[in-house]
Amino acid sequence: MKSLQPNSRDCFVCGISNPIGLKIRFYNIEPGRVEAEYVVPEEFQGYPGITHGGIVAAMLDEITYRSLIVDDPLRMMYTARLNIRYVKNVPVGVPLKLIGNAGKLKSRTATATGAIYDSDGEILAEAEALLIKVPEDRFGEQDYDTLGWKIYSDEEINQMG
């Protein structure tokens, strides 16, 4: 079932035209499960060779949310709580795998977990999230176009590049 999820234009984590963003692309793997592969550039390090903790938190925040849109890419939610456990330093310049798993989805809230792994499958950081549905009166259908929320082809991304 591996399929590409939408990206936005300007989001820090997934914004494909954000010049200072991470530009991560996310893939649906199975219902309630999403993954991404990413190499953190050196400009996002804290200590030499180590990804800044805020960048790690941003990646975990996004991967937890992304697990909840596998079955509904228009489900907009924001994070109410993100509990992070930094297990090991997350290195820059090497391939990482991010995995998100949906938890319970209720009418207004949801839970999810996320983790970052190294190339050997060793866990580097993990998180549990509580997310809240964005009220429909605060996010109308037209805002998807404003966000540029869609699945972009490689060609479109290269043209923006």
C-alpha cells in the first residue's frame, strides 16, 4: 500500500518550497502507519554532528500527525501534547527512518506515537502525542489551496527547487 502523502508549500517540516525547511516526504505504509526517510543536513545540528533537539521534536511532531491522515489526508489536527524521549543522539548527514503509528481516534482528539531510527534499526528518539482536530470554522476548504496541500510530483518539486 505504500503511497505518497500530500506536502504543503511552506510548512517547516514538509513544505516543499520553504527555503529553510526540512522538505520531508511521507509515505503511507498501511492503515495508521506512515514512514519517511531523511538525512538531516548539517545546518540543523546543535552540537557538531548531532541534530538539534528542536529539529528532532519537529520531525516527531510531524510523523505522529501524519499517521492520523493515512485514511483521510484532509484531516487537519494540531498537537496539544508531545512527550519526547531522546534515547541517543540523532546524527546529521546519515540516513534516518521516521515511523509514525496512529493510536485512538475520537471525534475531536487522537493519540499517536512516532520514532526515529538509525540505519541499523536502533531507536534514537520516540514520542507520544495527543492531537486535537482543527475546528471546521477555523479551517475552510479554501485553505487547502492556500497551504498548497497536495501530492507534488518530483518534477514539480524540481521546478520549485
